[in-house]
Amino acid sequence: MADVFKLEVITPDKTFYQGEAQMVELTTTEGQIGVYARHIPLTAIVAPGILKIHEGSEVKKATLMAGFIQVMPEQVTIMAEVAEWPEEIDEKRAQEAKGRAEKRLSGGGAELDVARAELALKRALVRLEARR
């Protein structure tokens, strides 16, 4: 059996996930990373993306929107602004958010906060990807 580590995903509201994993994959501001047991210590900023938790032969998927990851050799802690299981996502609402963000970005205008609109679009796309 492969080595495992303790994984904890914490949001402001609750402990989203707590258990043992063989590997975790997620998106950081520096790109995609994968972490196994005994990884060197690391701290990174979490970017919107899909979290994949490898538990034996099963892979659990969830969304992560923002936060931090702290990696230690035997423990990984993710402090997330938002974390959602696919079944918790309202697909219709995500489609509507995607449409609004795309409309804002295509409309332009001097008062447009491009970074905010792009982040809203990215969040909607991540939620829709998780539902697939």
C-alpha cells in the first residue's frame, strides 16, 4: 500500500474534509501541483480549480476557489475560502454566473473591473467543470 498523509480542508464555516490520502492535486497561483506523503514543506496560494483527493483506488473531486495550502511531510492542510462537492453546486446558477461574467467582459467600459469579472468567470467555469 502506498504511503498516506493526513489531509484537512478547512473553510470559514466548517471542516470540509478530514481524512487520509495518498495524493492530492490542486491548482495554485503557480500552476497545478500534486502532493504525496513525505513531500518537502511548502506553502502556496490556492487558485480556483478542481481539488482531487486520491484515497486508495477512489478519487474524490471538489472545487476550491481561493486560500492557502500548507504541506508538511505527514500532513497537508488547505485553508479555503470556498470548497464544494460537485453535488452541492447549483448548475443553473453557475451557468447564469458564467453568462453574466462573459457579458461584462465583452461589454467593456471604463468602469469595468476586469480582474473581478475574470475571476467570476473562472469560478463559474470551475463549478461547471466539477459537475461534469
